[in-house]
Amino acid sequence: MTKKDDNYIVLARKYRPKKLSDIIGQGEVSSIIYGAVKLKRVAHAFLFSGTRGVGKTTFARILAKILNCKKVNQDNKDPCEECSNCVSIENESNIDVVEIDAASKTGVSDVREIIENINYKPVQAKKKIFIIDEVHMLSKAAFNALLKTLEEPPLDVVFIFATTETEKIPVTILSRCQRFTLRRVEIEMISKHLIEVGEKEGYKIDEDSSRLIALASEGSMRDALSILENIFAKNERISLDLVREVIGLTDSSLAINLFENLCKGDVNSSLTQFDDLYKKGISIDQLAKSLMDFSHKLALIKSGENNNFKFADLNLEKRLKKISLNYEMDFIIRFWELMQKYVNELSGVFDEKQCFEMIIMRLCYASLIPTPFEIINKTDEKNNDKSDEKDIVSEVKKKENNTNEDLASIDYTRDNLAREKANDFYGEVKEKNNEDDNLKKFSKLVELIEEKSEMLTSYHLKNSFRLVNFLEPMSNKNVGSIELENINDDIDSKKILWRATKLLENITGQRWVLSISNKVGCKSLNEKEIQDSEIIIDKIKKNKIIKKILEIIPSSEVVSIKLIEKTIKEKNND
């Protein structure tokens, strides 16, 4: 290992700004401090607040240099980096510039130590600087001890505080400080800086990769440089896939699939996809953040304000835009709000995986509940569709009453057009609707729902309702109608039918209206199944062999039948 390797400095330290103008994304704060120095109106106490990695400590150290630099004047407002004071402060060896981490020194005794040192004049610097990082961590007693000194410090003493949580600092302290709130660094600024750092370090970084790093850093320049550090350590060609791997982001296709199934309310698929992601080592926190980010961007797309952001992954952008077509804004907002609420529950739980699985099931259940906007739309659609259904039904009845009429002679009037469409779809309208045929068609639809693992919905469609009327969609412009009799007063029939309507529309690509009828239905699917089974059982009981078995074993009874696959195949071959 070379001497250079032994003295390696991490990127966050190596590229830490040396002057105020070098601090990225905080130009307004820099200009205020420049102005104060120029006018010699420097406060005795400063408070820099903001999220991690935006430059709070950097501002504090540069300000300490400016106040003590021997060459700073009206023309040269930045520290010279050459005088003894600048060099010693940079090396953290200046005894007049004291840096304290309030996270480890929180007690009143630590503050009293500072107060005692204040009484001594600076040894080598112009001013004695006390930089207290994470100042909000000080105890109440410590703040009280500091209060009087902070109000009237000696002329050659300056306090510089840094914090990420301003709200935890007493108002009495805040009122005695000149406060600066540092913003999150803009994504574009971070991205540009990362590309420049990469060039200096001998790496080529494309714009998409740098942007993804910037997005992952959440406005923190230090975090962005730390991520870049890890990417450099891979010693590979920097690409979007490599960045995703280092950051620990989920595979975007898998994550977006999970998001889409959560919106659909598909519990089984969502749990399966989450399990796959978990086995790949995905961070649950990161996954939750991705899902919230998807819903946020979906809302921006839906609102038409998507020009304010840019996806690093164009395929992901296209996918989200496609998904946005299926959902209204109130649904998207509700999803985000629920996700925010549920994610807060993840902190401190015994089993994160178990907790997130419950979150998935709750989100899927919530997606089944219509939003107010959907209820209004469904009501309007239902009212419009009923008029169309009445026209179709009336024409079908006319057809039934006029079976001997020559169809070729019928004029193509508007009323007869609906009859034509019905005739095209069904092939031939029979004199009487076949009850069994309708039940079979309805059963096929329920089976499709069951195949989507919507077990609760399919169960109620089989057991809680009787079929009254069944009309299939005539074309893409028409709607299928299924009228049902509710035979279970303990269920929320409207919710179940609304869910079934939504599922059938997604599965078949056609519109359906499922409604409750006051008429008496023929049979439920379960009742029909039982009836068919009883008929077969009666026939089996009359079989000589079975009859003999029942006689030999008096307590025996034929209760159910099951055709094995082999028997079915043999029967079909015969």
C-alpha cells in the first residue's frame, strides 16, 4: 500500500467547501454572511439549521475562518487559507476554535466548562469561537445555564450552533441567535457536482446515474458523495444498474408490479411479490419509501404537474403514466395517506416482515372501498346504463313475441339497432332464456374472479346471491348486466358487487353492472351445485353395487361424489 493510500481522504471531506461561494445550493445564506462581514455587523450567536449534509458544520467552520483570517477585508471576504489562523482552524488545531458535539456532551457541567473558558481572552485568534453541533441535544438545565452567557457574551466570543431539529431548542435560545435555515440541495445541483467530482477522480458518470444518486441522497450533498464513494469502491464501469445495486434500491419492475397490485387490491399477488423482494435482501424501509414515492409521482402525473421532476428510469416513468389512467386523484391521495400512516408503524416492531405483510393486506382491503368520486361516477354510469339495458331488454322481448317475423324485412331504425346487436352477440335469441345457460355463464365469470385469488368475493357470489337476470355485453360500447337477489342480510352487498364489477371489468376488458334486484332469483351457484350433486347421488344410490354396500353397512351413506381426473379423461375418450 502506497503512502497515498495510507492518507486517503473520503470524498465528503476531500471536496468540503473552503469558502462560502463554494457551498452548493445555499447562495442566499452565503450572500447574507458576506454582507454582514463587509458591513462589520457580525452577530455574537448564529444558528444554522437544516437536514443532514446540507452544509451546517461547513458554514460554521468557514465563518470561524472568516472571523479570524488575517487577510479578510472588504475586497477579500473569503478566508485566505494561507495564514496561521486559517491553517490551524482547517486542521482543527486552533485552541480558540472549540467544536463540541452536543450529542455526547449534553449535561450542564459541559456547558459550565464552556462558560468558564469564555472569561479567557483568545490566545492566537481574533475571536474565540464555540461551535456546538446538534445543539438540540443539550438538556434543559444546560440550555438554562447557557442562556445568560448567550445574551451578553464578551465582545471577542462568538457562538455558532448547528441543528437538524430547531423545534427542540427553547425559544429563549432561538431569540438570541441570528438564524439561517439551509435548504435541501437541488437534485440538478447535486447531479452536476457528482459528475465534476467523478471527472476529478478519473471516473465517467452519465447524467442518469448521477441523477439517481442525487435522488437517493434526498438533498444531502454529503450523502450523495458517500454513495459515490461506495460506487467507486466497486471499481466497475458506472452504470444505472450499478448505482441501483449500491444504493440498495428495489428492482423497479418488481416494485412497480407490487405497487400496481396493491392498487388493484390483489392480496395474493402482492404478498407473493413482496416475498420475492424480501428474499432478494430488499430493505423494507426502502421498499416502503419506493411505494410512497410511486404514489407521490402518480399524483403529480395525474395533476399534470409532472414537469417538476424527472425519472432516472424512463421505463418506470412510462409504467406510472399508464397506471395513472386507471385511478382518480382521490384514490391516489388516499393510498399515499394510508401508506404514510402504516409506515410509521414499522418503527420499533418486533417483526418487520410480518408487519409489512399486514400493511399489504390492509392496503389491498382499503383499495376495495370506493372513494366518494368513484361512488358518484358509478352512480352516474349505472343510471345511464339502465336506460340502455331497458332498450335492449325490450327489444329482446319483442323478438321473443315475434319469432315468426321475417328478420330480413325489418327496417334499421334506431330502436331495432339494439335488437340487431343483441342478435349478433347471442347468435340467435331463443324463445325463452335458458336458466341453466345463464347460471353457467355466471359461473364462468365467478371462476375468473376466483382465479385472481379474490376468494372472498367469489365465495359471496356463489353463496350469498341468486341469479335473477343475466345479459352479456353486446360490444365495447355496451355494458353487461347481472341482476342478483341478496339472500344474506349479514353482508355488505353493495361493497361486494362493486368489487366484482371492478374485477370483471379488469379481467374481461368489458363493462359490467352488478345490481340487487327485488325479484326472486332462480338459484345461487352453491344451491345449483348442491342440487346437481343430489341428483347424481340419487342415481348412484340406485346402482346395484352401491345399493348392496349400503345394505351391508347400515350406518353408511353417500354424502358426496368426486370424479377423478383419469375417469374424466377416459369418459371424454369414449
